Amino acid sequence: MSVIAPKFRLGYLIKGITDNIFWIIVLVTLLGIPVIQIVLIYIDFPVIDGEIWNPFRVLDAMTHPERALPLVKNFMQTDLFKIIAFPGFGFAALIAAAVIFVERKMLAKLQLRVGPFYCGKVEGILQLMADGLKLISKEIIIPAKADKPLFWVSPVLFAATAGAFVALIPVAPGWVVADIDLGLLAVFAVIGFFPIITIVSAWSANSKFPFIGGIRALYQMVSFEIPLILSLLGIVMLTGSLDLVEIVESQASFPWIIFMPVGAVVFFICILAELERIPFDLPEAESEIVAGWLTEFSGMMYGLVQLGSYLKLYAFAALFVVLFLGGWNGPVIVPPFPAEIVTDGITVMPDALTVEIVGLPLFTHEMINGTIWFILKTVGVIFFILLPRGVFPRVRIDLLLKIGWYKLIVLAFVNIFIALALVYGGVIGPGGIL
């Protein structure tokens, strides 16, 4: 049976264009005006030279570089910038996107395949964007017997919990979204939400494969969260603090992995289990239970879970860097800026137009060096997290539980005894010399 394409009619085209313009105007009016009002009323604008700026002065200043750059520098210190751009969601999402692409290409090379190739002229660099558009455009299918409210909210909670995890990680001196004194305790609290969300999403699907995967995930996470927490008690003993910033600052001379190698190994293995990465991917074992607790998710609901998974991967790798590898500490890469640039600014176009731009640089050299070292260390840890997927087979559930309950817990206690020996032996730590 052949299908004849309808004839082109100019009137239908014009009508379609006008309808789209109409709905765009309606949406912009309904959404744009309230957003503008919220910005004008509720967002505090900076105080520069003893004067509170308003949006109109901000727009005027953006046309003058000598006024715009100090304003931009002031905006970069706000909580809004830290949450949205750096070191918050934007920074973590960028690294997560790069991880997805690198993982696919790396696994392809290990398995003698090509990997992403066609979407984008350079090694399929645009494949991630294509996959995102595909997930957005796909229909979201809800199982008929599912608990719909819980099924809908589970992916959102998973991504939000991963975002809260990211907010606790300090990236550079003074650059952390949630700088709290009990940062490590807050990390433990956030990590504890993941098994709850997993089992809720699996149960709400009312399907056998997601339920089996959820039970496996619950067993696995409970088994490995205990040695994960115990492996970090040695770090707390050596630093005498639960503040992640203070833990990083205590590693200015040497990273804690030198004194705590056993704790680092235990923590890394627990990371693989918490992330459900091979060889601990039993909750998502595709050869046994399709996709485990992710089986019934589709469209952008599946996309939110994947986004949360890779944000979680970045957060765990960054946490390993903060606790064991010295965080942002490292040799100087970018030298200090000349004092005259910091105090007097720079001159732009001295022959044609002389403009003194005060407030440069936008970032200090300590922040730039710290960020570079943090990214390099985090990327290295992520590489070793991704590598087992192309190297090791999946372990059995009984062996997995034995590893968590018998092997890693014992090693975690060994790490605690090492820390006690270092502290009370006067080698290092708050205990001092007895």
C-alpha cells in the first residue's frame, strides 16, 4: 500500500508559523514576566562603592568594560553562580558529560570497536547531544500497575540527591556550594538516601525485574556502606575534623593516601559497589534481569537517572580526591599575577582608547592552580573507576556480600588501628607526641 504525500499549501505553512509565534509569545509572557519580577524584587544586587546597584545600572555597566568586569567578578562570588555554574551543577554536569563520551570511546577501544563515530566530525563528539535529544523526544511509558506518584518522583529524587552530593565537594580554596563544618557527616547522610530511592523506584514499578534489581541494590549498598564509613574514620582521626575544607588543607604537605593506603583501597572498592559499576553491577545485570531497577524507566525519566548516576560518579571520585589525594593541593602551575594588575588593573587599546579595567584577574592564581589540580586528580580517579568495566567479569551475589561483610570490614578496622597508632604514637595527627 502506497502513501501519497499531501500537496504543499502555503496557507497551512503560514498558519503553522503564526500558531508557533502565538504560543511562543504566550509562554514568554506567562513565564518571562514572573521571572523578571523575581529577579528585580528578590535577588540582592551587589554593593559597589557604597551604592546598591539595580538591574538598569547593571545593563548600562555591561557596555563599559571598566565597569562590567568588576561587576562580573562580584557576581562570581554569589551563591547563585556557585550553585548553577561553578563549582556546582554546571561544572559537575560538564565533567559528567565528558565522562560519558570518554567511557564509550574507551570501552570501544578495549573491545576493538569504533564507538561513537557518525554524530560529529571529530570522533562522534556530538553523540551525547544526540542521545539527549533522543531521550527528550521519546515517549514516557508508565507501567499500568505502577504506583504512578512514586514512579514519577523517583528519578527526580535520584538526580536531586546526586546534585546535593555534588554541592558538598570543595573544588578550590573558597569554592564550595555548601561549606558546612560537618561536611563529611553530611556526605554520609546524602549517600544513605540512594538505597532508599532505589528500592522505592523498584517497588513502585510493580514489575519483577526492577524489584529483583532493587533488592540486589539494597543488599549491595547496605553491605558496602558500612566499610565505606569505617574506612574514613582514620582520616577523621588524623585531621580531627569533619570539615572537608579542613581535611584538604591538612594535606598541604602530603596526601593522606601515603599513611592510609588500606583505607584508600577499601574506599575505592566501596565506591565501585555504590556506583553499581562492574564487577559490582548486579542491580543492573543486563544478562540476567534486563536492566534491573532501571528496566521500566523510559524517555527523560531514564535520562534523569543516568544524569544522577554520572553526577554521583563525579561526586564519589571528587570525594576520593578530597579525602586521600590532597584535593586542590599541588605544585604551582600558574604563577602569581603581577601586583600592579591586581591593584591598578590593565589598559586596553592604549593607542586608540585608554580604558583602565580594575578588578582583574577574575580568578586568583590559587583558585586557578587548585582547580587544575582538582580536575586532573578527579579525571585520574574516574579513569580507574571506568576501567574495570572493560577488564573484569561480574561477581556472584554471594561473593559480593562476603567481600563487603567479611573482607572489607576487616580491612577497614585494620585502617582504624593504623590511624590510632599514628595518632597516639605521635607520628602525626591531633594526638601529638605522648
